[in-house]
Amino acid sequence: MKKGRTLASVLFCSFLTGMLFLYSCKSKTSSEQTTEQLEKLVASPAFNADSAFQFVKKQVEFGARVPNTAAHRACGDYLVSTFKRFGLEVTEQNFTPTTYDGKKLTARNIIASFNPKATKRILLTSHWDSRPFSDQDSVSKMKPVLAANDGASGVGVLLEIARVISFSGNKLNLGVDIILFDAEDWGNSDKATDKFSGFCLGSQYWAANKHVPNYTAYFGVLMDMVGAKGATFPKEGYSVSMADGVVRNIWGIASQLGYSNYFIDKVGPSITDDHLPVNETAKIPMVDIIHIKQNDPERTFFNQWHTAHDDMENIDPKTLKAVGQTLIQVLYQESEVSV
């Protein structure tokens, strides 16, 4: 990903006002009640960081998961079979987007549903494709990105969450939908002319063509670049504007779990990412947990971003643990709250 923008973007002003009103109405009995609710964390199962690390590693072993390649097809099949092995209901949403440079892609969003009949649902997402070129690399600019962090880390966390909630003895009294968006990372901020600069093709498609008619979720969480050593996740700007109650809930839980060194209590820049189509078109309040560097005017994201060096050397199980355990706790806290 991606592209940063100023928090006061004129484009979203009217939309954000409506979304804030909508979310405040929907969540008064839930995520807005952070003060009382977070004083006592409910029992939740453990997130296994080593297992998540292996899920990331397995994806990288396929090679760069660039759409229209054998590695992409094979990895997609692996993701589908893994979710099915965990007992989730899987939908493959095939679509054929056109990239900013005129290429037709054979793409698929992968949707895995836990407790599909539950009325109250939480949406968790990441993207599973790799960038086709390392445009930020000083040498290998045309080499595809292995995308260990920018893609596979979020998917690895979601696979482990799926495993945990499926096999844990702690009953989860809500539904969880996991969406792995495809064709997210083919954009170009300098050459593309559309609103998303050529990025986020899978999330745009899903938001306009939901896998279930009239699908909605109580709220959503996007994970992007959540595995690097020493990662920091300030409160992404659009997330604060569109779903501040969800942001405060997640960052508050992370702090109580001892992860405030990862989840920074500070508003960061606004990033064009997969949560925007979900908010705008699908009308589901979604926040973005995304690695944004602190106090570095030269780089917004981690040093290996969009380079040939985004590999397993950058992935730290401790970071995966911080994100995964926080989200499992979020799910179980929400499970105890009636709609």
C-alpha cells in the first residue's frame, strides 16, 4: 500500500459526518462503553505467534503472489483449503479487474465465515496478493515483491485467529467474516488517475458486490503490514474520522494487554487502503491497523516496503502476537455485549 493524505481531506467530509452519526447510533451498547467494559477483560483463548509465523512463511514459500501467476493461484488454493480445514464456510468471489496500466487480472476475494448464521457479525480483513514490481527498491525495481509483511503478515494473523476461534473451548457468541482481498497492490500513485490510484481493486469490487445480499457487520478491522520488527500502529487518520469508537476500543484493549508500545496513542496520517471502499460503499465502519513509522520524515512505512527485501527476515512473532491477541480479545469482549 499505499498513499498518505491529510486528515482534513475535503473528499470525505460529508461522508465522514454521516458515518460518525451512523456508528454512534449502532454502537452505544457496545464499543462506545469502553470505560466500564475495559476495566475487566473477559477470558479469551491465546493467540499462537509461532503458528501465525508459519502461516506467513507458508505464503512466502509460494513466491510472489502476483495475480495471473502460478504462485498466486497455488497460494489462493492453499488459503481456501486451510479455512475449510478449520471448519469455516468459504466463498470464492472471482472477478476480473483492469489495472491502471490496462492489464486484465484473474482475481478472487476469499471470504471465510465463522458461525455464518449469527446475526451480529464482525468483519476482519487483509489483502493476500503481492505487488508486481519493487518500485521503492534502489536496484531491483521490476522484481515482484515477496510481500512477507505487506500482505502475508495480515493473512497469517487472520489464519491463526480462524484456527483459534474454531478450536477453542471458549465459545464466541457472534459471527466473524474474514475477507482476504485480492488485487490490492497493483497501483501507482504517480501514474494512475482514479480515486484510489489503482490500488484496492479487490475491496472496491467486494464493497459494490457483497458476497451476501444486504450483508452488514457491526464493525470491521483491516490489517496491513502487521508483522515487522518494532512495528508501530498509530491511529490511522481516516479510521479516527470514520469509526473513532472502534479505534478507541481496540487501542484501549491493546493497552490493557500490555501492547501500547505497538498500538500508539497518537493520530497518524490518513492512508488510502482497503478500509475506504468498505466504509464508503459498503457502509460498514472499518478501521485500519497499519504500520506507520514514527518521527521519520523520509519514510511513512517500514524500510523494506515495496522492495525486493520484504521477506521473512522482517517478520517478528512478537508483533504478530500483539496484533493477533488484541483482535482475539476484541472479539471476545464484543461477544459479551448484546446488540
